[in-house]
Amino acid sequence: MPRPDGCLIAASILDSDLAKLGDEIRRAADGGADRIHVDIMDAHFVPNLTFGWKTVEAVRRVTTLPFDAHLMISEPSRWSRMFVDAGCESVTFHVEAEPAATRATLEAIRAAGADAGLSVKPGTPLSALEPYRELLDIVLVMTVEPGFGGQSFMADVAASKLRAARAYLAAGGACEVQVDGGGKRSTAEAIGREGTDVIVVGSALYRARDLRAEVAAVRAIADAARAAGERALAAQG
């Protein structure tokens, strides 16, 4: 999976109408989203409880878009393979969750044929990723505290971590920096400017009057800012 040319939009289903989950996933796909982002929470690592792997398995059939699982759980080593088997093309879990098993879990996700990633909470330094950098296909930077959708975007975290996160990605393979938290039109410029590859957008899409227009607007703003940021870096030599 090479680095995308522009910013991809991952539709987070956390704030969709869960009574119509299959239809909401189709709506995101029809509206131009590039992938489906599934927030898995266990009411232990974070104070919320969401989906299990059986839910992912059930809705996997409604679209051909890639599924991206974000495990906000205490035991990713126990459950990560379940989400790969359920149809997720990538699985990201938190570096803070299970330190003794982090390396083995990343290796297991990759061995199962999926891309593997680590996420960092707003207060966790990127240096926490250093021991695992050769195994990382994805670095997911949280710009809200994990647990609930609809929170305010932390611009200072984005500015300090997003571009710097690229240095921790595995060389020669997939290389995605993702941002999760507060993704919408008003934050897309700050996110794109830092060279981000994937923007997770949830409540802003599912509460929009026109989901397709929202996807297009966030992508256009982010792409323009990303291109400007790359030009500025090139000019600096």
C-alpha cells in the first residue's frame, strides 16, 4: 500500500445511525469515502463500549471499501486477529494498551495479511513508537482523548505530532499517517498542512445534510493544504 497522493477520508461509523449500520456504511461508500473506520472500545481501556468482531463480520459484506479497525481495548493481543479474520484490511491499536505484547501483536497482524499500526493518545509522546518502527505500516495520531466522537480538535497536538509521525513508519512498505479526532471542514487545513494521509471523519459526515458534499469539501481543503505544505518544505530545501 503506497502512500496516497492526496488525503483519504475514512468514515467513522461510531456516530452513524447504528439501527441502520449497513445502510450507513453504504451511504459513506456512495458518498465518496475511501474507507470505513471502525472504533472498537471495551469499556476498560476507554470509558465506552462499541463493536465486536462479529459486528464487523456482519457488515463487511455491504461494501468493497477497506475496513480500518481502531482497537481502543486493553488486550489487543487477544483480539486483533479476530478483526483481521472478520475482514479488516488494517488493524491499529494503542501503544499504551499492552506494552509487553506490542511487538508480538504487530507481527501477528502483519503475518495475518493486514497492515499494522499503533495509535498514540494526545499526551503520549511519539518516542513511545521508537521500539516498533520497523513494524509500523500506520501511525494514528489522536487529536482528541479516545472514547467518544464529537470532541473538539486539539490543534497543538496535530501541529506537534502529525508531520513528525512519518519518521516512525516502516521503510519501503505502507506509510500512512492517520489523524483521528475532530476531523471536519474547519480542521482539514491544519491537518492537511502537516502532510497527513488519512483523516478520520465521523460526526461531521453523519450529521451533515449532504454527506457527499462534506466528504468532497474536507478532502479538497486538506489536499490543497497538503500540497501547499509540501511546496513550503521543498522551498526550504
